[in-house]
Amino acid sequence: MTVSVRIPTILRSYTGDSSQVTAEGATLAEVLDSLEQAHPGIKARVVDEDGKLRRFVNIYVAEEDVRFAQGLDTTTPDGTQISIIPAVAGGSR
């Protein structure tokens, strides 16, 4: 399955400054492995050393937050748009 992955500005140094790349995989985990093969180092910025999504990274598969779907096992049908979005933290003074 070929999918399109939107890359946030903070991770574009891994993709040669591309804001969107293609990857292969039937699940999000496979897509992240495909991204890592094509763009070494990017997966470690999204997944922690235990293989779980990093706390301050949100990933959407076809506009659905994977934390409320099947996480890394979320299916990624052919042509799906995936968005990696760093969480924005803030607070009041």
C-alpha cells in the first residue's frame, strides 16, 4: 500500500526539506519502517525506545487520531493521507 505522509517542519531535515513524502505499508508500523528506510533517523523522533508513539507526537491516518484507533496497528489503505503533527504545549502565566 502506498500512502502519503505529511511531514512537520521540525522533521523536514530528515526528508531533504520535503513537506510530503510517500511510504509503503498496510499498517502505521509498516509505514514508519518504510519512512525509516528512506529517511534514516526519522522513526526515532516519532516512536520511543519501547516502540510506542512519543507522548508529544500525534499521528492522523485519514484524519483519525491513531491514539483513538489501533495505534501503530492502524491500517493504512492505499492512497491514505497520514499526518505527523508535533503536539503544541502551552500554558497560562
